[in-house]
Amino acid sequence: TEKKVLLAAGAEKKEADLRTIARLQNDLNVNESEVARKSEEIVACEKQMAELSAAVEADQTALQSLYRELASCETALAELKEKRAQEDERLKVQENEIRDIKKKLDDLRRQMNELEMQCREGVLNIENLQKAVAEKHSVDLAAMMADFTMLDDEKIAELGALLEKDKQIIDNFGEVNLLALNEYAELDQRNQFLTTQLADLNESLASLQRTITRINKISRERFAETFAAVNECFQKTFAHIFPGGRGNLLLTDENDLLETGVDIDIQIPGKKAQSVSLLSGGEKSLAAIALIFAILLYRPSPFLILDEVDAALDDANTNLFNRLIKDVAEKSQVIMITHNKSTMEVADTLFGVTMQKQGISSMVSVTLN
């Protein structure tokens, strides 16, 4: 029995060892595959490193070339600056030479004028001397000048051309304005001032334009809000004055709220819808009263003063108006001037003006409640 147990244990150990050997063999294969893959990666990395090294060398070569170009450009720039300085210096020298030449030119003009005066005086003196010699000595100077040698025409023409050339050079210089620099400084200062003022004006104009745009936007929003609320109040007020009727406020131009007008669309009970201009005088008055009270309903006022608004109303419309006055009197104090007895009946207090004596007015008050 013990041998069987040992034999079974040995068999189990053998199987365990075989499984261990198989597992180790599998791990060995996996490690060999990993080694082969790592080797390939090393080869690829070495290849990539070689490519990167070549690219770095190429970039360094390009960088050195760029450095050389930069040095060349800086050298050329320094040469240009030096040449610019030389040109400026030469320009200053030429300006000084021009000033000297203009000064000399003025001196030459003055001397030329003096010489011309002297020549005229010399010619006059020669003529006077010739006359004096001829009269005093009775000598023919023309005969004595037979042996005198005159200049030929070619020489005279050459001298004349040279003189004209000199005169043309003098004329080309023109007049010299010594105040030009001062005038330029003043005009430049004026130009800078006007430029600054123009920039300020443009900035102010832009700010004003933005403000106008903002105000227009707020105005449109508030007008649209107020119009919608007043229209709603007008519909209620009109229906209260004309039971069964319909009233509506319309905009003549809904696209331009700042320039639009307001029209009234009214339909009185028993009549078709029509414009306000086709209503009777009393109906027009009631429509206007409905609009006023609609505005008061939207934004109530503590005091309301009415001056004979019921003058054009008949008895039926007066009763409708009085009913509306009673509703408004609950929120506002109404002061109304009227000659209508029906309207006086709905008042709380009456004030009458009478003239018992000629030229003397007196007031009488009556409290009805």
C-alpha cells in the first residue's frame, strides 16, 4: 500500500514537473519572441537615430549658412548706413555751396548792374569826348581809326553766347525766400494742431453716433412696450365706453418705430368698422377721451383737468362719458369744466362763478355728497 501511495505521489510529482517544464518552455518561447521584437525595435531606433542625426547635421549646416547670410546682410546694412551718412554730409556740403553761390550770384548781379551803369556812362562820355575833340581840334576820329583792328564776328558771337549762358544760369537760380523755413515750421505746427482737432472730432462723432444708436434702441423698445400696453388699455376703455364695440391702435409703419404714426381702428356697435374721420362729433370726442383715459390707465396721474370735453356729446354719449369719469375718479382727482347738467350730477363738489354785481365775480361752491 505504501508503495502504491509513493507511486501515486511520484506520478503526481512527475505530472507537476511536466506542467512546470511546459510552462517554462512557453515562457521561454515568449521571452525569445520578446527578445526578437526588442531587437527589431533597437534596429529601428538606431535607424531613426541615424536619420535624426543626419537631419540635425543638415539643420546645423543650414543654420551656419543663415548665420553667414545674416553677417553678410549686417555688413551690407552697415555699408549702406555709412554711404547714407556720406550722402547726407555731401548734401550738407552742397547746400552750403549753393548758399555761397547764391551769395556770389547776388554780388555778381550787383556788380553787373554797376558795370552796365558804368558802360552807359562810358558810352555817353565817349560820345561827348568825340564831339568835344571834333569841335576843339577839328580832327576826324573815323579816319584815325582806320588802322584800328576790330574783333571778328566769330569772337564777338562767342563772347555774346557766353554772356547769354551766364545770364540764363543766373535766371535759373530764381529768387531766394529766406523765410521759407520759418513758414514751414509754422504751417507744420498748424497742421499738427488741426490733425489733433480732427481726431478729437472724429472720436466725439463716433461716441455721439454710438449714443444716438443706443438712445434709438431704448426709444424703440420703450415705445413698443408703451404702445402695446396703451393699446391694450385702449381696447378695454373703448369697450367700456361702447359696450359691444371694438377699438384698436395701429402703427402706420411698423418697421420704423421712431417715425411711425398712430392710426385708430374703431367699430361702434351697430356700425361697420370705419376710420375716425367718418365718425360723428360726439363719437370722435369719445374716441379721443378713450385714448386719453387709456394712457391714464397705463400711467395714472394724481390730477386730471378736463375743459368742456363733453360739449359735443349728446345725452346718450354723456351718460357713457360720466360712467367713465366715475371709474377714473376712484384713482385720480378730476377737475372738470362743464356746462352739462348730467355731468354736474356725477360730481362730488361743484364750483360756480357768478357776477351778481357789474364787474365783480364771485365763486359759489356746493358739496353734493
